[in-house]
Amino acid sequence: MDQPTPHPVPPGPEDRTVVCARCGTRSPEGAPITWTCSVENGVREYFCHDCARANIRAIEGRLDSSWW
């Protein structure tokens, strides 16, 4: 409880590639607006449109991606 919350490091101009944490799809221009972002265990993870759509009920139920 007394530990400070780590702040994410903003991506630099050369580090804009985003990878889907579920299927590995890459987006070199950053995450499109149709992708879903989730913070699990302090790590920001992105899910592509197809993976997010296939698991929308689990996402809305706030289940960790390891469960679905």
C-alpha cells in the first residue's frame, strides 16, 4: 500500500509499434481506435479488433486476459 504507483513511460517517436497481446498482430503506427487497451498487473496490453470482439463479454466482465 505504501509503494508509489509506477507511471508508464511514454513511447518515443521510434517506438510506436503496438502488438496484440492475444494473437500477435502488429500495428506500426500505434494502436488504432478500434483496438482495446487493458492494464493487467501494472502492464498495459493492447488487443486487436478481432480479439477484442471475440472476447467482449470477458473484457466487459473485467476478467484478466489469461482467463479468456
